[in-house]
Amino acid sequence: MSFCFNFDLSATTNTDDVQGKTSSTDKIDIVAKPVNESGCPAEAVKEAKEHFPPSDSLHLLDDAIYETLTIGTLPPLHFLNETVFEKTVYEREDTENILCRTAEQRSDLISGVYEGGLKVWECTYDLLEVIEREGETFGGKAVLDLGCGTGLLGILSLKRKAREVHFQDYNSTVLEQLTVSNVILNCQDDDCDNDDDDDDSKGKNKGTTDKEEECKIKLKHDTRDLFLQRCRFFSGDWRTFLILASSQDPSLKYDIILTSETIYNTAYYPALHDTFHKLLAPRGHVYVATKSHYFGVGGGLHLFETFVQERGVFSLNHLWASEDGLQRHVVVLRFKKESH
Ligand SMILES: C[S@@+](CC[C@H](N)C(=O)[O-])C[C@H]1O[C@@H](n2cnc3c(N)ncnc32)[C@H](O)[C@@H]1O
């Protein structure tokens, strides 16, 4: 077997600060794993699996340190601070062994092993801003947050009354330890969200106030179950996710697919494109948020756009682009009339 690449490369990105978001001007360390001649990861990919939140899921939030993201008129979005994982790496259930591997290798992504879902990547913020600006509505719609990581995009659609929201991430540890926790964290009523004017650390909540206690009680009794009833969680690579999802429900179609920072590896494009093709409703659309180029793994918008054009199934329209630094974009895909 020959390998296309096997190297360890880093890139530094400078990003604009978006109001209310956590700063993520950090270094992106990508460890590219060997891939075989056909471009597939040399290690076995992770088989898709559905995850069911534990019935006592509130314990996932014990000692949670979380942050709150506020963008324009969007409802506040809460998510676990990524340092939670650094501090508790050896106490957590991690059958995939990704928490210690990423901590030891200090990498944001180990291709084919850990695909980066433990932190919020900056294009997620871009996509949230575009959703706000475009006035996207989620009410009554079926939504897929593909490559969800923290799940902020899917959580927004839940809060905006999507009929059902499916979260998919490559890593089961990410889903079980982070995505599900974040969904539960967001079950509090929006009027329970911290909006204390005298809070200096606006957008970041640490510790527990009386108001939070009150909200936790509410959260226990009502919204959590209503939220979770509308959610499903899947781990595994896109190829097997597609097989699993379609075998469970051959008529499954999503009105909206949201995906951020998932086109960095050209080896995954066929599986990603097939997932869009098979699971998008005829009149649905896919939002893709991405950087122009990903150092270390080589993918990016231009290569993805070329791939989409060659397949001839979707039209691709540019919605937004940043001007400075490492360029970032949001594009939307829709079926060409004859293709669905
Ligand atoms: C860089 S992370 C981005 C996470 C999140 N969307 C964000 O913007 O913060 C890329 C995500 O894509 C998903 N992913 C990448 N390659 C994948 C593959 N071949 N199969 C399934 N999921 C994949 C992983 O779940 C991972 O969380």
C-alpha cells in the first residue's frame, strides 16, 4: 500500500472577532494520517452508530463550565468550554481514546481518528451570522447538523422550532460527551438564559447563580424531554451514516443540512456529496461554511466547488466571504432542477 501523505503540519489563522463569540484565533494543528491509493484513510473508518442520551442525562452537566454565544437576534446558545476536556481528560469515558491522544499530540484534528469536533471552529460563527442575516426559518423543518461537533447549528434550529434535528459527528466521544451535553444545556427556557446586565463577563457564565438553579429545576421538568424527543444523534463516517440512516428510514429527507468546516479533506468529498444527494429533500438546501484552504490536509472551497460542478447535481451559490486573513466563506447548495 502506498501513502499519499504522512506528515504533521501546522497553520496559524487570524480570524475576525464576531461579537459575543469566544476568541478562536488559535493555531490549528492538523495531523494528517496516511491515506491509501484511492484516497481513503488507511485506518479503518468508524462505523456509524446511533446514540441515545442516558435517562439521567442531567449528570452530564455536573461541574459544567459553559459559555454563551449571542449573535444579533438569535437565541443565546450555550456550550461547554473546551478546557473542561483538557482538565478532566483521564476521568472521562473515552472508548475511542481521542481525548488523551489529542491532549498528548496537542492536535485539533487527527485525520481518520479524531475529526476535530471537540471545539467550536470559526466558520460556525460565520454560518450563524449568515443564518441571522438571511432570516432562515427552521419552524417545522427536518434539519441535519452534519459534522456537528459542539452542535451549535443544530441547537439553533431546535430553539427555532425545527420539527426534528439530527446531529452527526465522526466521533462517538464528541457526541456523548459534548453534543448531547450542549443540547441539554440549551434546554433551559430562553428567559432563563443569563442576561444579567451587571455581569462583567458578558457571554460567559461560570459558577451557579440562584437564577441558574431555578432554571435547572425548570430544565429537569419540562423542556429537556421536549427537546430530546426531537433529536437523534449519530456517530461514524459519512458513508456508513448514510447507509444506517437510509436503512432505518428509506424516506428520510432533510429540509436543511448545516455543515461547517467539513470540506478540508478531498478524500471525503465523494461520501459527503452522496450524503447530500441522498438525504436532502428535493426543495431543500445545504449551507456549507468553510475556509478557502486547509493547510495540512489540502481541501478547501475551490476544490470542493470543482468537485460539485463535476458531479453536476447541485448548483452552488456564494452567500458570504470574509475579506481579510485566511479567507472564509458560506455557500449554499440546491438541487439543479433535473437532479432530485
Ligand atoms: C473541523 S470539525 C468541525 C466541527 C463543527 N462543525 C464546527 O464547525 O465547529 C469537522 C467535523 O466534520 C466531521 N467529519 C469530518 N470528516 C468526516 C467523515 N469522513 N465522516 C464523518 N464525519 C466527518 C467530524 O465529525 C468533525 O466534527
